[in-house]
Amino acid sequence: MRKIVLVICSVSLLWLAISCNDDEAAYFTVYSFILAGQKDGNSTLYTDVVPDDTLKIPGFPDNLSMTKPLDFDNDGAMDVELYYSLSNPYMLGSGGSSLTIIPLDDNEVCTSDAEPTWADAIIFSDTINKSDKWSDSTALIYSYSWQVNGLYTSKGYFNNDDDIYIGIKLNKKGYSAYGWLSVNRAILKGYAATVPYGLE
Ligand SMILES: [Ca+2]
Ligand SMILES: [Ca+2]
């Protein structure tokens, strides 16, 4: 008799859990980390940008900036935006360019301890998880400016072709997932995020 009661209880609990969560919640799993540069395994959704995309501003030089939204988990909602801007080419004596990343909705970007407004440079295969430093503010990927006298200023960690990554945290309804973005200067190469699985 006790056995029967137990079975009935667990069935009704399950039913309750399902019926209370029509809008996706209870029965899925999502990995709590991703490795920088990881392209498969652990329910990773990888988007290779082919060919690597050198950002170009439509209508330049009348337009001096552009945004490029990215959907990491392919759910139709954009997760971050890249903002690319160039200086006016008619401005004599100086010029420059910059790229920033803007987390959308509740999402966050991994930032540097040393430079809190810069996207952190994560080396290949390093773990990206909740222990990193996360910010929901715009973060600098790189900026470069020059003057005709030969002086130039470079900021951000992504001015070169180093094999480094930007960490992304997708804060969704009821869970967080992690991702990475590969970009050097204004060249977008690819991105990935872990996605929930077990949910139909
Ligand atoms: Ca998305
Ligand atoms: Ca690529």
C-alpha cells in the first residue's frame, strides 16, 4: 500500500511541475561553462563566420558607424551587438576606428580586472563561467587612433591577431548560458554558446 501511495505522489508532483511551466522552464539542462574556442560537445552551438567578416560600414563616409547584432543561441532574439565606428576621412591630421560590444537584454560580457570597461582577453581553452567578471555595460574590444605627427593610441586587447576570445553570458529566463566570440580588430571570425538540451 505504501508503494502505491508513493507512486501516486511522484506522478502528481511531476504533473504539477509540468503544468506550472508551460513557458519553458523545468526539464532541460544547460552546461554551466564553455571553453574559449570550443566548437562542439556539451551542447555547444557554434557559428562559423565564413569567410571571416571584415566589418564594413554601409554608406561610408556619409555614415561613420554600424551595428552588427549576433544571435548566439539561435533563438531569434539578438544577444549582443557589435558597434563599429570610423573617424571622418575628411578630418585632416588624425583618424581612427573602434569596436565595442553591447550586451542586449539581460546579457553580459566578460570584462577585464585591470580595465573594467574593456572586454577581457580570454586565451584559447580557458574556462568561461560564472566566476569571471561580468558586466551588462558596453565594453571596448579595440580602438585605434593616429595623428599625422606619427603618434597613435591603441586601446583594448583585440588590436592584433592573437588567439583570444571574448566571453559572453546569456541570462535567459531561469538560467544562464555561456559563450565566446572570436574577433580581432574589425574582423569577426565566429562565435558559440552552450544551449539548453532535453527540452522539446
Ligand atoms: Ca539569442
Ligand atoms: Ca570563421
